[in-house]
Amino acid sequence: MKLKKIALTIASVIAITASPALLAAGTLAEAFSEGTVKGNFNLRYETVDQDNALRDANGLTLRSRLTYQSGSYHNFSTVIEFEDSRTVLGVDDFNDTNGKNAGLRSVIADPETTELDQGYLQYKSGAFTAKLGRQVITFDGHRFVGHVGWRQDRQTFDAASLNYKKDDATFTYAYVDKRNRIFGEEKDLDSKDHLLNASYKTKTGKLVGYAYLLEVDNNTDNSLDTYGFSYNGKASGVKYKLEYATQDADAGANSFSADYLNAELGTSYNKVNFTLGYELLGSDNGQYGFSTPLATLHKFNGFADLFLATPDEGLVDIYATVSGKAFGGKWVATYHDFSADDSSLAVDDLGDEINLLYVRPINKTFTFGAKYATYSAGDTSGGRVDTDKLWLWLNAKF
């Protein structure tokens, strides 16, 4: 039985057992009646201007998310969550990735959709937690597995997951049989993914080891196996991070391998934070670039989203970030310099990008945010063009 069907069955059981006729039945009813309901609403304006034949994109969208979490009954509990994304006031001049304005306007990947975002049964006892159904799964800053929460329709997974956390050690395993992606249900993918992540906190930092064994369930050879580790911590006022991974990919009759490397150093002075980083998504002789299909990709390699797919020639991203606080909010400025790992005549200098971000809580309910990205194409950017993007949003949580 597919996990999606299990998740929907759980949702149906929740709806039935939460009916008024049963809420007087005892402790199980109390678990439901003592549950919590939360709402989260995100109104966002986005505009995209690219130096190509596509017309500028403009979109005003509202994402609404309602979440119910029951109380615990014999260590069991449940979560059901619905998510809806709509355009507002007819401001929908963008390619939504599902056919609307395709080939006419630039992409804003926020299609209109209504769906079950999460629906799972949880068992929790001491250090052990198990979940069955549709759920959010993230690991280690979202570089390999994330929820893509920046987009209005975030990514969740139909999965069975196990987590064990004891003292400074944590181990997580998840089997995913469907990826509920950000493009609406039409573009969700059946899968046979195994996700393993283990971590241990030491006095000087956190050591993480992982194996992400991915496969789209479409009767073709397409496995994508990634093994890696990371270590990050802080000493004498200096933050540091080192991460390495190796990846093997099958593509029918062809197979490829590539490496990943990320190194960061950071410090603070007079309440301003400074970070310098190097990230390599390696290439296999210009034939294949290191891939992270489950990541929250918008968080990495520039807000302009020009590198959601790694070029076959690979990607080297040297970046510097400065951040601090001002006017009651947090500001961040980042500069990226992009180049190919294994350059070709068409792909070598991949350009540079400046990112700016400001987020300010208005009160406990409302938060205002603004973000800007400007990408300048290099002489050999593989067809990428100068791109400017601006976002303004207001988030409300209840």
C-alpha cells in the first residue's frame, strides 16, 4: 500500500474520530479535543526582470496553511495540515511552471494549488520517535534534504521515518515513496528513497554522517547515491564548517561520479557577522554536475535561482556574507562569485551575484520582509542572462 494512501487514510480517521459524537468517549477523545490549531499566512509580491526575450514577471500570491496537532494518547499523536496558494488581485503575470504563460514570461514557481501538506501518525516514547504519513523532513541546513519553504507550496514527503535522540547522539532513517514538490500535485514524483543521517555533538562542534540513496520510481535506471560527512563548530570566537560528499549517479547506460566540498569561516565584530565560504559541486569530466534534488535550493548559490540545476561542468561558488541588526530587524548581504569546476568553451565564467535581505518582526503575529537579487552573467555563463528579482512579503501566524 503506497504511503500516500496511508496518509490519506490517517486524515480520514482523524476527521471521523474528531466528530462531536465521539468527543465524549474518554481519553482518546480528550487527546483530540486538547489538540492545537495554528494558522500561517504569507502574502508575497515577486517581480523578475531578465535580459532575454521573456517579458518581466509579476506575481502577488497568498499562501494559507492550517495545522491541527492532537494531544498524546498512549504515546500516539497525529498532525493534519492543509495548504493553499492563490494569486491575489489578478496579479499573475508569470510562468507558474505548470503551463501558464510558459515561454512568454519569466518563472515565478508558485502555482495555484490546494493540497494536504502534512498528514501523519506519530509515536513518541522517550528518545524514540516514529512518523508514518505525509511529513516535513529536513537535515543539516537543507543542503541535501529540505522543505523548500521559501516557495508558497513547500515540499513534503510521503514517508515512514524513525528518529532516535539520546544525549548528544541523533540517528534518523526515512523511507520516502513520494516527493510532494513545490510545483503542485501534477509534478509530484513517486520514489524509492532511503535517507540516513547520524550526528554527534562534541565539546568543539557537531559531527554528521549521512547517506541519501535516491531513486525516482519510473522503471528506469536513475539512482543517485550520496555519502558524506560534515563538522562544524566554534572556537575562540571563530565559527567553522567543513563538509565533503561523494555521489554516484546512474542514467540508463551511463554512470557518473562527482564530489562536493564546502568550507566556511565566520566571526563577529561589534555585533556584525562576517562569513567567508567556498562551495564546490563537482563535475565528472564536464559530463555531469553534482546534484541535490531534494534540497532547499533557493538557500544556496544565489537568490536569483540561476543554479537550481548544477551545470554539467560543475559549479564553484566563492561567497562572502555580512549580517547584523538594524531598525528592529535583521539584515544580510552576500556576494557570490561563480565559475565552472571543469570548464568548457561555453561554460567557464558563470558570473556573480549580490543578494540583500531584511526581515523585521512587527509584533508577535506579523513579520515584514524584503529581498533583492541581482545576477550579472559572465562571458561564458552557459546561456544564463542578467537577472534581477525583488520580493516583498508580509507573514502572519496565529
